[in-house]
Amino acid sequence: MAIGKLTKQEKSWIMYDVGNSAFVLLSTALIPVYFSSIATGSVVVAWGYAETIASLVIALTMPVLGSLADLRHMKKKFLVGTVGTGALACCALGFATDALPFLLIYIVASIMLNSSMVFYDALLVDATTDERYDEVSSQGYAWGYIGSCIPFIACLAVVLGGGAIGIDIALGMKIAFFITAAWWVAFTIPVFKNVHQTHFKDRSAHVVRDAFSGLLGTVKRMWRTKSLRYFMLAYFFYIDGVHTIIKLSTSYGTDLGIDATQLVLALLVTQFVAFPSAIIYGRLGAKVGTKKMLLVGVFAYMCITLFGAFFLKSAVEFWILAVMVGLFQGGIQALSRSEFGKLVPKEHANEYFGFFDIFGKYAAVMGTFLVSVITQVTGQSNWGVFSLVVLFIVGFVLLRKVPDNA
């Protein structure tokens, strides 16, 4: 399906992936490099702990907030609130010149970004129909990858090339944070205007109390449903590893002594590779089965992790790794999101997607913590990366247990 055949609601929903991906790319490629210039000690350890704290906060709060967002007209209100706060925090990063304040502001920005994704993901059930989930979800990731490159290239221009016109690194980063925040907000407008919450639960007299009591019922229903139980457990492990690699790849390369410019340009290549790959991956899922394509992606990430741990020594290997990640990153994320959307009741989509995030999409607690601890104990960041193989092996085994007709 070409993007021209998408409905106005579907296109508007996809646009938010274009907007938030700008900050995702900046925080993956450029922010860790900038942080290394103002921090002391291992960048992998400090950045890993910061990501862990942000993920824990999201994991503890999103099921309750998601349950509240399932009420009539609430999804978009929560989306706008998290985007607005996150964009302000993004701008504030440019004024933090010491490591600790920078990390604290980044944690706030990361929490808001990832929280907004819960409400956005849940709007998928309002923006399209069941049979179009795989296509629309894949298009979202694909256009997010390619669209995020536009503001990112502008950021690179002012940060890396600003010296030619008298802009130092500090001022360049301030401008980059402002560009990213403005892009994020601008591409939130279409989904706010054109996607309407059609699935919701009725408001009761005891909203907060019912939100908490409803969570227990949701957990029980998820556990009793075999397809959801095994899918969520598998997802908890394999996507945790995927997002850990996304979050720590640049800081890992920095620890290995790879030139910052090479790191950033290689990760930019990942975005261009991921654009067609995500669309192709989604269509292969429709032809051969979502579960089969997810198993292929998890196995590929085992290989990627082993390559990164033991063969990544120079910029050339990092470029190879970037291409490998680009081939599978968008596909495994998109098909996981769409498959989950098919399995859950639509009127409780936010509540379920809150748990979806706890089980790994943005609650990458195990992975970042595991890499940080193993790196700190061994003094070798490659052994920290190698530890992620365990997550993919467990995820692969559990995913095989998901019924084929799920």
C-alpha cells in the first residue's frame, strides 16, 4: 500500500512518528556525544543509569495514566501535555553546562517523550482498522526514520559546521535542541487535529480508584490469555535488548574511542536504511506471518549483539553495525506494536499499552542496568554489551510459544 492510499487520519497519525523521532535520533546520536564532553568517568555507566531511572519512572506511572487516558477525550489531552513538557525540557538541555543538571533535565525530557508514545501508540486503534495495523504501524516507523533526518542534519550543520560562521559547540547545541523541540511540536498538530478518540471507556464517579482497581483486572486478563501472556513475556526480553542497543550505541562507540563524527554519520545511515526496511518488513509480516518475521528479527539481533561485543573495534565496523541495525530495527518495533494492537480490547487500549511499555518498549530497565553493571564490574564495555544476548535468547524461546493463530 502506497502512502498516498492512506486515509487522512492514518497520515496524521504517522506524522507524530516523524515529529518524536527527531528527539529520539538526537538523544541516540548527538546528545551522548555532547554529554561526554561535559562529563567525567565512563559515559556508558552514567548514561545507562540515567536511562534506567527514566525507564523505571515510566514503568511505574504509565499503567495508571494509561487507564485514565482511556476515558472519553483524554488520549489527546495526555499526548499534548507530555509533548509540551518534553519540548520545554528539550530546550532547557541547551542551558545545562554541568553533567548532573544535564542528566536530570534529560531524564525529564526522556520520560515525557516515552510517555507520549504510550498515548500515541494507543491512538492506532482509533486511526485505522484491524486489517491495516501492520501497514500503518510500519509506515509510521518508516517515515519516522526518514523524517527525523531533516532536523537532525540541520542540527549537525550548526553543531559540527557552526565554527565557520562563529557558532561554538555550546551555542550550536542550544540551537539544535530548539530545532528538535520545534519539529516535535509541529508534527504533533496533525494527530491532534485529525485523529479522534473513537474507542473509550465511560467515566465513573470514582475515576482514580477505578483506574487502580481496573489495573488488577487487566493483569489477570492478560495472564489468562495464552497469546497475550507469552507475547508480553517474550516482548519484555527481546525489545528491552533492542532499545538498550538504540540508547547506548553511541556512548559505547565513544568508550571504544571511535571519532564522534563517524558515530553520528553512521547512525544517520541507520535511519536511511531503516526507511525502506521497515515498510518491507511489515509487508513480509503480512505475507509469511507476523510471528515468523518477529523471530527472524530477534535472531538477527542476537547476531548484531555478538558482532558489537567482539568484532566492533573501529569506525568501519561501527558503520557495518549501523546498517545491520537499520535492516531490522523498524520492522521488529512496528510488527510488535501492530500485533499487540490486534490482541487487546480497543476501549482499554491505553491501559494495555501502558503495560506494553512496562514490558519492554520503553522500560528498558534490565538492558541498560545490565550493561552498566557488567561494564562497571569488568571494566570492559564489550562484556556489558555481550550480556544483552541473554535477553534475546529468552525472548526468542518465549516468542516461539505464542500460538500461531495469535
